[in-house]
Amino acid sequence: MIVDEASAATAADTADAEDTKAHLQVTNDGHDSLRYHLLGPSLTKAGQDSVDQQKVSEIIYNASKGSKYFNNEEYKDKNLTQKIERILSRKRQLERIDLASDLRRADEYITEQELSRDLSQTIVHIDCDAFYAAVEELDRPELKDVPMAVGKGVLTTCNYHARKFGCRSGMAGFVAMKLCPNLTCLPLNFDKYTAKAGEVREILAEYDPRFESASIDEAYLNITQYCEDHEMDPEDVVTQLRDEVHQKTKITISAGIAANAKIAKIASNKNKPNGQFRVASERALILSFMHDLPTRKVNGVGRVFERELDAIGIKTCGDIYPLRAYLSKLFGEKAFHFLIQCYLGLGRTSVQPAEEYERKSVGTESTFRDMSGKAELREKLRWIAEELEKDLTRTQFKGRTLVLKVKLHTYEVLTRQVVPPKAVHIADDLYAYALPMMAKLEKEIPGMKLRLMGLRCTNLVSTQKVGIDFFGMVRHRVSTGCDEPLPGKAFSPENDGMWEVWPEAEFEEAARQERVDEMNVLERLSQEEVAGYIHQQPQSITFSSGLGQEELEKQEELWDCPICLKPQKANDKEFNKHIDHCLSRQTIKEAVKDISLESVEQCLPSRVQLTTSHKVGSRKRKSPLSSTHEKGKRLFFGTR
């Protein structure tokens, strides 16, 4: 199916999203936004069309009310509400001033982006349908016709029978049990999934040897060359690919076909399961496709950003254009670039193996009308330093090298760099080391006029603490690639102008991290609640592990503390008491002597969330999801 045959489907997406929100606006307890938030990170997953989301929302709300998770979510929802109030207040202020220059700058950026539109490539995003569940069903065919999920504390996926009840990935297991009492939950088996992913990988390589794995069940391919070599239409190629995968691996995949990766990703969710959707490579059709698309359907727009955009009147990508003059002032320069590219339906066309992605730099830049005054330039430099600090904090890096980039009013691009005595990431330091470079340029170019200024950190040092995600694996940094040179371009002063090409990557990474954090917290909630729920309704829960009750009881004798790693008695109350002790300030001070008290206080909330969300045991002296093999690798199609 191509886009001009399915404009009604996009309109239906918008209507469904609005209906879901509208149905939740029925209470008087002030928790309407919280109810919507509690629906989870996978609300847009396929198979949810016929689900009564209001009912699902009430079950989740009532099941979690009073728990630590609920209180934490309520606190975050309150903070987000306050942030939105500030955004709206700022917007009201902006409405009273002349934004002609901002409007002009936005239109100039749109013109620049239109000139960069590339419609010559054919990018395909493939997504295995309910991958973990599909693999498990190959070994147990009887599960194909019953509601089934993989994952116990948190569902990692579920089949389409379970989705009809409102179950979906990223949902707490005990909540899923209440939605679907006869749900069968299987434990994770990463070796099995990785082996099956390897089978799929071999087929993908025949169509694009340099395909890019996005996760264990997703990949991007550039089939432009394949279509030319075999004189085939892209839709025929993808149909052939999907049939071959099904025949050889016995699982189904869905696919999106488009001119760039962003649209291909959106399109792959259109005809799930076991279908494909093509957005034709024509500018008018692309703009039409994006116009009515809910912002949440775009990879990179999570629940928080969706709510912020919704508050100012941006519900679909088509709503971005009328508010283009406000975007940079309300959300920042990168968000402005990202949103304009969403409106235009622009995205990257480069596809390369995941292992070749390695973040080279983190940077930010700003284009403005010609500026020459020293005070103005220093004020702009300070602002950019503050923006870069935010980006470095979000991406969890600091840099050993600081690069200043400027574009003269003649459009000549100049760069200068300095190596500070220590890696930097704080705005004060960034500004202090950038200012001498700026002053030197002013001496070299009397009367210097600039129309662009940027700062970038290279030779990066990670500030991320190694932790365990809800899968039980060591977290692996996912490079977003947005500040990297384009494929085939080496990192050198000659192509410094290439950085900051696709800001979408950082937003996609932020949205991904939002989902991971949500799953971590849900894992903890599930541990707190599932025991009580099992006690109340033992007949309605099916945990299928292949082990007898006696073996399971033996495995649950001891739980490993995720902080001190010492085995503890398998008792909820005592175990939580022990974790509280391990997380006390004094214990942390003794265990991490090289961290100052101030940094501990800053890191404590996130550390608490991380450590307490780790699954703490269904096996004696060993968590079932934390073997050395599973921790040491990232699950990609390209991973053995």
C-alpha cells in the first residue's frame, strides 16, 4: 500500500489518539494527565485499535495507587504540569511581542532544509512482529491461539491475542494479569532470540550487506542498489524479502518503505502484523502523510514531549508550521530543528552497520541575523555554552577538546579548538575556554560579522554510570550519530560544517531512554505488587517456566542485593529494609569514597531508581536475567 491510498488511515490515527485522551478526561481527582501517562510507553504499539483504553487506564491507576511507583509518577506528573504552565506563560509573553525575525529565520531554515531533501534513496525499516513471542511460539505452537507474553516483572512483548486485552510491552506483569487473567507469561531466553535474529540477519544481508540493526528485532536497509541491479520495484523487493524471512525462519516481519529512515520507521507500523506500507518518494505526498500524523507516532517524541507540544496546540506534525516562530524560544534550537524536519518529513538516508556508529562529538549551534557587537557575540556565546551543557548532561558526556565554529556574513565557515587541562561539560567552563578563541578571531578579522555560532566537545569521556537495565543486561551506550560526520566523511577540520546534521537522533535516544527508565521502574513496582496479587488470585495467573513448583521454591530461597551483591533472605519486607540500608547516605559515602557528598545527593534519586528496579531474584544467589553472557552484549541482529 502507498500513501495516497491511505490518507484516511493517517486521519484515523489522529482520531484514535484524540479519542484516547478525551475518554480519560472524565474524572475530578486532578489525575487525568497521570492516567494517560500510566498507560505506558507502548500506547502506540500495533494491535491496540480495539482496546478500551479508558478501562485499561483505570485498571492501571487503581492497581498502582498507593505504591511507591504511583507516588513517584504522581510527583513527576506534577512537575511536568508545572513545567507546562511555565511554557504556556512564556508563550503568552511571546504573543505580545513582535516575532517577525523569528518567523523569518524559521522560514529560512525551512528553505535550507527543502534544498537538502533527498528523494533518490529507498530506505526500508523492518520490524519483526511480536518477536520474542513469535520465537517462543515456534517451540510451543499451542500458545499461538491463546494470550501469551514474554517477561514476568515487565512484559517485553506479547502476542496479538494478548494485545486485544490491552496488554503490551513495557507493562507491569501484575497489571497485565488483571487485564487478561488467563495470560501465560514465559521467562526471557536471550540465547534463543539472538539465534533467531542471526537467521534473519543472513537474509537481510542479501538485500543490503550494510544493513543497520536498530535493536534485536528491528533493522534499516537501503535497497536502492538492489532495486537497480535486479530491475525490481521497491514494493516487490520488500514483499520478496518478507516472504523469504517467513519461509526460512517461520516468523513474520512488517516493513515500511520510504525516502528516509524517519518515515520508513513510521510506515512499518501501519500494516502490522505481517504487512508493509510505502510512502511514495514525492514531496507533496510526504508532506500530506506527515500533516495529519500525531506527533507521538514520530520516533523521538515520547510521552513528556508529546504533552508539552499538545499544551501549545501541536497535536499533529501539520500543527508545527503555524507555530514555527515560537519553537526555538519555547523548546530550544535543537527541538526547533527536529520539529521542522518532522513537519517536512525529512530524515537521514544513510544506513550503516550499527557497530560503525561511535559518537565523535556533542555540539550545538545557532543561526541568527548578522551580528557584530562584542557584547552581543559574548551573550550569544554564553547562551550556546548553556545549551551545550544541557546536551552534554542529556547524553552523559564531557569533552577533552572544545571546538568553536562560526560562519561569517560571507558564509565562510571557520573553526578553532582548544584542549582544556580537564574534560569539560559545565557552561561556565565551556564559556571560559571558548571566549579566548572568540577574542582571537575578533583580532584576526576586524569588524567580524557572524550569522552562525556553535560549540562542540570532541574526544568524549562518558559520565554514565554502568548499570543494569530491566532486561538484566549491562547498559550499553547507544550512539545517536547526530553530531557525526556523514558516512564517507572523515572527522577533520575540512568538514567541520557537517556536524549537527540530523538532530532527530538525540530525540530518538531520549525517547528510547524514557522507555527504558519506565520499564526499570515498572520492574520494581511489579516486584512490590505481584506477590500480593498472586495471593489474592492464584488461579488466574499462569507462569510457565518449564520447572516444577519444588524447583521454583528452591530457586527463590535467596535474593541478591543489587547494591552490595550479597545474598539476602527472600522476604519482601526484610529485603526492602536491606536495600534501604544499602542506599543510605552513609553507606554510599563509605562505598564510593571518591564521590563528593554533593554529587551523591545529585545522583541519589536516579541511583535509587536504577538499583531498586533491577530484578532481584528468582534464582538462588543469582538473578535469572543477569548472567555474564547476557550482560556483556547488546542485542542486535548483528550480534552473535
